[in-house]
Amino acid sequence: MELLGESGAADMSMKSSLWSQLEGLTDILLEAYMCLLTAQFERGQEHGVLVQEYCERRDELLRSLYNLAKQIVEAKYQESRNGADKPDLKESILREVISPILATAKRHEGYQTLWQICYDLDDSGLLRSLMHDSVGPHGGFSFFVFKELVNRGDYSNLLRLGEEFQEELASFLKERSDLLWVHEICLNQFSSASDTLHTYALRRSPDGDASFTTSRKPLSFAERRRLLYLSKIAATAGKDIDYEVKVARIEADIRILKLQEEIVQHDPEYAQVKSTNTLLGPSELIEMCLRRDRELSLKAFEVFALTSSSFRSSNRGLLEACWMNATDQDDWVKLSEASMSEGWSDEVIEESLQATVLFKASRLCYSPDAVVYDGTFEDVLPVKKEDVHLRGLESKCLSVEEVLMQHEDFPDAGKLMMTAVIRGKEPIFTATEPVEMDS
């Protein structure tokens, strides 16, 4: 190799002869490695170290051979061009000289050399042919090409190859949601693209192979929101049987995302450091609401309403804590005593109840115009104790009434508390019946 690399060290005929011998020796050496690997595998011997050595030697030899081949091509071209630029002649010489290397690289899965040859020839036809022929482990040459294109940021060529290698690219991108949805859109697989976008928008950390994703940053709220809107559009375009359910779930997640932006602003430390990129789960958001002010005590119910029936069922204890927290936001004993000592009319009492967090929480959860995704709160936490028995839920849950009965102010103001909850559940606040007071 040193002799071939020295300018003027030998004439072209000698270089060509040495080159041919060197290529033959390389092929023999690599075949010997393959035989040894096969023998170790058949005997059940550990062969990991030998595989690594084989791959390193293969890549080193093929790379050196190809670099020398290009020097020979240049020398032959200079001899043949007669002072004129003849790119077609140079390409013809290159194809002739590298033909043995191409065969060896193909036989021994020398993907880097195959890629470099196709790149230098600018031959997409050869590239596609090799991708079809060289399957191999871990996706074969196709995966190698996809990875090279991703690393180069050449997404247009990546997606064009995806039209011919649809399943291969989909498999390669299964951990790259940020690119997979584009591939699915190109194939008119709108429903799949919607699912991919939806999952990607709600992912908490970057996915994929760290070797070619290290430059990607966590998604911001604005980026997540855009992805969710794209998911909604794709679901509508796909029009699967359940697309309306998908759209409803996406819309709920968009609202939860907006709620997080509002909730974290009440936590100065969190808002400054994490709110831009960190996605919180529903439980974390609700617990944050329980630690904060009056306004956030209602946001907790909004988050619950936008989750799912299964989430509400598996987090009954947290929901009960929200009702206890809502009760804590008003001085019920003071309200009860004032209404009695000052002789408030029913209208004044009801007006006062409307201002309580209990009333507002009841409207959010139980009123006819409440927006609740996937089921109702009645399925998880009925309002009255008697409703639990009517629904046959005795062994599964309490009622709002039973939760409030655990509050320290319930003995003195329990009737007023329940009045607020029941009136909040009604479609329109009316004063058709007198308000029952605690005595």
C-alpha cells in the first residue's frame, strides 16, 4: 500500500498489478476471518471479540483500498484525457477499477465503502440496488444509508427512499417519532401519522439512538402544541371509524397542556427553570394545585376532567383530596354563622354560595354543561351518599358528601357545604327552594 501511494514510485502497469494482488489478498484475508467466525459459531464458542476485530480490519482494508483505487483512477484519467475534461471517461475508469472492491464490500457488508462508492458516483440506482440486495442484520445496508442521511440532515432524500423502502424506513424510524410522522404523511397513512404525532407531542424526553440524536432538544410547550394540532388535522384527514374519539382526546391534551402553562406560573421557581420544556403528568399537575392558592384548587378539577375514566378511577384518593382542599378555601363556619346572625335571605345565601370553591368545583364536575372527557365524575365519585348505593358502588368509592363529612367544619356547616355542591350541579342557579341552614 505504501508503494502504491508513492507518486512516481512505479509505473502504471506495475501499480495496477500490485493493486490487483492487494485486492486479492484482502479478499482472502476477509474470507479467512469468515471461516474462523463460522467455525467458532458452530462450536458454540464466544466470538464477540473476533467479530469486532473482523469488522475493524474489514473497514480499514476496504477504506485503504478504495483510497488507493481513486489514486489509480486519477492517474489513468490523466493519461487518457489528452488535456481535455472528460467526466464520463473518468466515471467509466472509476467504475472499472472499483468493481472488485464493490464486490468484496458487498460480500462482507462493508457498508461505509458501499456508501462512499455510491456517493462518489452519484449513482442512486446503484444505491437502491445495493439496499435491496444487502439485507444483513440490524436492517442491513438500508439502515446504514438511512442513518447517514439523518446524520447529514438530508431528509428530502431520506423520504424519497422511503417511497421505495416503505417498511424498512418505518422500522428504522420507529424510535424517531419526529421523522416517522413525515414518512407516514408522505405515504398517505394519516391515521398512523396522527398517532405518531400525538405520542411524540406528549413524550417527556427525546427518543431514539443517541448516536444520531444528541443535537435534539426537549420540546417546548409551543412545539408540543403545534404537534398536537398537526395530530388533530391528520386524524381528521384519516377519518378512521374512531377518528372522532381520537380528535376528542387530542383536544383534551391540548387543554391539559394549556393548563400546565397556567399552573406552573404560580410556582416562581418552577416557572423560571423548567416550564419551557418539562412536561408534567396529570398527577403532578394536580398535586401542584393542591399546594397552591384558591385559583389552582379549581384547576385541579379541570385536569381531572380532561384525563380519562381510568385515571379518575385509579386516583380516587387524589380526587377526594381535591374536594377536601376545595372545602378549605372558604370559612364555612363563619359563613354559616353570618347567614344566621344577620338573617340572610335565600337569595343572599345563594349568591354567597356561588362564590365558594365548592360550588364552582361542582359546576366543573357535575353540571349538565360540564366538559368531562371519557365518562363522568358520577362514575367515580357520586355527589350524595345515597347515589353510591343506587349505582351499586358501595365497595368501590365514597361520595362527595362522605368526603366532606370528614372535614372538621362539617358538623357546624355540613348542610351549607352540601347545598353549595348540589346547587352547583344544577343547570341554572335558581332560588325556587329555600336554603336549608345548619342549626
